[in-house]
Amino acid sequence: MSFRWKKKTPTRPGWYWLRTKKGDPQIVEIVEAEYRLLIQIRHDYPEVSFVDLEGINGQWAGPVPEPEE
């Protein structure tokens, strides 16, 4: 399966590739909380923080599907 980079911000929860000007592409989890979408960022396990999706300027690819058994 291949993905294409898009500037359109994701509209549903899931795992996505994110590419910004600040660094290498990374996989991030988008979660729904209080009627909005947030990016869940893991710093040092178990520490987690959330960033509003609207504040992220980058390119997206996904969602990444779950593997089949």
C-alpha cells in the first residue's frame, strides 16, 4: 500500500504520517476529544501531550490501516 502526501488536514481519528519543515516524517496518532481532533504526542513513556490539529502546518498521508491477521 502506498500513500500520497496531502496538505488537507485529517478529518477522522487514526494513525497518519506527518511531514513538516522541522524534520523527518513521523507517524502520529490523531484522537478525538471534546468534539475536536488532537495529535497525541508521546515524549517519554508514559508521558503524553495533546496538540490541537488546527495548529499543525504540514503534509499528511493516511490513515494507516490496521494490519490483517
